[in-house]
Amino acid sequence: MAIDSEPDPTPGSGMRFYWAGSAVVLCLALAYLGWVFYSRWQSNRQIEERIATQQRQQAEQTYEGMGGNRFEILTFYASPGVVRRGEEATLCYGVSNAKKVTLEPQSNPVWPSEERCVSVTPSKTTTYTLTATDATGHTKSAIAVVEVH
């Protein structure tokens, strides 16, 4: 009779190796997925920050273009500048940080606006004066002429 020198394998040792290997593979897969989601989140965040910076710069440019904190008459002009008797012209104005706006001679009511136009029908060549007043009482004026032929 021969005596076997190798011990009997313990039951379930192959299954333990299988479960341990599966757990390692699962951990690696989860780590990879976590890394993918994190890197995409980080990339999207950088893109959003870049877009927000561009929008902020654009808003600042628009704000400054419209007068910013300055009290100003941005524009005041007549279009067309020459009309025939009975024809209509348009007076356009824009002010920044004005509390009150008046137009002489008064044709239509006006108010502070960054861009507004009113129609006029002068019977003779007329010089229009736009006067803007800020909250502290300072005034600024501009003129526009509509020639009538």
C-alpha cells in the first residue's frame, strides 16, 4: 500500500480564490469608473468656469459701453437730419445714470433710457436740446438739428 503524502485539499479553497480575484477586479473597475466620472466632472467644471468668465467680461464691456457709473449723454442725433416740410424725422438719444431727461421743444414725453427714439415733424428748421439731470442735480445737454426744406 502506498501512502499519499499530499493532504486533501480543503473544501472551498478554489471558491475563496475566485471570490478574492473577483473582488480585486471589481475594485479596479469601480476605481476606473470613479476616475472617469471625476475627470469628466473636472473637465466640465473648467469649461463652465471659462464660459462664466467670458460672460462676465462681456457684461462688463456692455456695462462700460452703456456708460458704466458715469453720468453721460451717450447719443443724441436726428435721422434724417434734413426733411421736407410735413415729413417726419426721428430723434434718438441714450443717457446713462440720469434721473430726468427733457427735450426742448417738447414734442413727445421722454425719460431716461440707454436707447430711445421719438418722432418729430418740424415745420421749420429746428434745434432740439436734450438735457439730462442726474440724482445730485448735475446737468448735461446736447443738441441735434433737423433742417426743413
